[in-house]
Amino acid sequence: MKAKQERLDALERALFVARRRRPAPAAPGERWRAAVMADIRRRALWSAGTGRQMFAGRFAWRLSAVAACVALALLIYAMRTGFVDYEELAMQFLEDPVGFLI
């Protein structure tokens, strides 16, 4: 019985010493940081919105880019061909308003 108690005491002392001499925690490496940041970006995309919200946002930005390109093209065309005189447009409108609008 005494041998069992001595072994138990020796085991407790060993565990106590091991607990007091804990090694420093391992520092995460660069791969771990990259994986964490990739996971954060992935979760941000999921929570940003899906379905209609995501489609509407992308569509609005693409449509605005296309509208800006069309406006620029029309401006370049108008500058090359020359502007129409406003008096001429007013006279055409006064002569035939319905035909001018159609």
C-alpha cells in the first residue's frame, strides 16, 4: 500500500512540476494569418448580401459605367459634327410641333 502511495505522490509531483514549467504558446505563422484573412474576406462576401441586393448593386455600377461611356461618345460626336443652332430648332418646332416631337 505504501508503494502505491509513493508512486501516486511521485506522479502528483511530476504533474505539478510539468504544470509550472509550461512552454510558451506557439506563435501563429504567416500561413495561419493568410488563412484567417481569407476566411474573413469570404465571410464578408457572404454577409454582404446575396440574390437581389447583390445583383442590383452590381447592375447599377455597370449601368453607370456604360452610361458614362455613351455620354462621352455623344459628346465627342457632337464636338466633331458641330452643334445645331437653337433658332433653327425653334423654327422647326413652331412650323410643325407634332411632327417635330414624333
